[in-house]
Amino acid sequence: MNESGEIEFVAVSRNIDNRKRAEALLKESEKKLLESNANKDKFFSIISHDLKSPFNGILGITKMLVSDYDELTSDEIKEMVQILSTSSVKVFDLLQDLLEWARTQTGRMEYQFKSIDFYDTSIKITDLLKTSAQNKNIFLKNGVKENFIVYVDEKAADGSR
């Protein structure tokens, strides 16, 4: 109260719109980061599984070569070594693809899209899994039809990047 008996008060007003927008952006950024981390966790789980399958095939064949070497014919050994070679190349290609994916995530890759027949790629994928499937008595069937055209970065699709 002042001397004349009137009530006085002081008010401070601030515009907090900018702060509210910043908080909203921060919450949205946090949400995207959590989604991104969940996607990466899922991706690494898939990659681990995809690497484990061909390595199991390689390990199984090398185990047979070591334990049964003296009983194996020269042709059997040659066939196993050929399978090891093919499987090793396929695992290497898978690792190359993983490195390419890492480049895409850091924005260091340029894309060159074009139309390709996905049937050819599906044959390569089936071949990659064939050894592991055979070791587990699993039959693989490729259901992709010939002339199934997709629009992709061909170098990434054929593993040459």
C-alpha cells in the first residue's frame, strides 16, 4: 500500500513462446534419437544373424576337413575347399555391404539409381544362404520371378561398392 492507501503491485511479463518452441523441438529430437537407436539395435541384430549363418557353414566344413581329412577323397576335399572359397567371398561381400550402409548413415555416399532385374540379385542371396541351409537340412526356394525390375543403386545392389 502506498501513502494514500492504494494497493500497488509490480508485474513482470515475459514471452516464453521461444522457450516453448525450443522445448518442443528438443522433445521431438529426443524421440527421433530414440527411434534411430532402436533401428540401429535392430539392424545390428539382423546383421549379426546374417553373418552368423555363413560363418556356421564355413566352420562346419572346416571342422569336417580337420576331423575327416584322412578319410576324404581328393574330390571331396576339393569340393569343400570350393564351398569355403565361395562362402568366404559371400561373407566378405556382406561385410562390404555393412561398410556401405555405414557410409549412408554418415552421409558420405552418393547414389546412382537405375532399373535392374532383382531376380539376379535374389539368386545371389539364395546362394549365400545355401550352405548354411543345407547343413540344417533346409530347402531354399527362390520365389522371385524373372524380369522383376526394381529401381536401385546398382553398385550397392551387386556389392561392388
